[in-house]
Amino acid sequence: MRNIRAGHLRFEDGDFLVGVVDEFLNYFMDDSISPSRRAEKARSDIIRQIADQAGAQESTLADSESMARKFPPAVREKWEVLTFHQLRACAAAKQDWERWAAWAVAYGDEHGGKVAPVRVIRREIKREGGGGYANWERWTDKMLDLAEKILDEGGAPTQVIEVTRGWYENVQKIKDESKETGNCFVR
């Protein structure tokens, strides 16, 4: 379990790297690079050298440093219930990350106190909070296709055909009502 919950170590590494990068940034500035990219290139060079010397993966160190910058200790303390990885998922929402952090914590109210898993946070951000509605719509479309095949072929047992017909009619009715209200599959 240590590796799963070791996000705090990533933040510790990140805090260290922030200090090192800030300290050495001016020494790594290359005047031949455009001013808009100069600091980012210097940051990459510093982290690359540290990774090479430490036998670490450059992208992991860069991610830790970036996360420590985005979520300084005071912010991490406010959101201490979220792991490094959950905050990283929230960071995908850019400036709107705090809204998603609050959403991830509130998720626990409906899920036995469990904070939203990373995959759920990422899914919700990607769908802009649309929840599972899109999946339900796709799923029911596929199920309707399957139901049509079962009903068209007619080779299934009578009970299966009856259940399929009832299910098909109910889902069609729900879809029709959703189109009228503009609300797809209200929970």
C-alpha cells in the first residue's frame, strides 16, 4: 500500500525540486532561446540533470515539481483529504481545478464517504460534469440494437422475447420523453 499512498512523497520531492529550480534558474537561462521559452527550457534542463544524477525518470520529477508549484503546502493542507493523484486529476481542469476538487470531496456524500476515484474525476472533467448520461444513452442505444435483433430473429425462448419486448418499449418511451424535455436519462 505504501506505493499507492506515497503521493505525499511526490509532493516532498516536488517541493525540493521547486527550491532547486528557483535557485538555479538564472544560471541555466540561454539567451539564444526566445524569452517566452527561456524559463521553461531552463527548468527542463535542471530537472533533466537531477534525473540523470539521481537515476530517476525525468517526466516523474517534472510532474512532481509542477504539482508542487500548482499546489503549494497551504493549498495541499486545505485539500488534505485528496491524494496527489486526485489533485493531479483535478489539475486537468486548469483554472477550474478547485471546483473539481470540491466536487471530488462532495462525491463522498453519496458514496459512503469515499472521495471520488481518479478515473471518475477525470471522466467528469472530460464530460464537463455531464455524469454518466452520455454512457447511458450509448449503452441503451446498443441494447436497443440488440433487442431489435432478438425480436427480429424470433428464435429466442418466449420468455426472453417477452422481456426484451417490454424492455425495448420502456426504453423507447424514456428516450422519447428525454427528447421532449431535452434531458437525457434523468437519474
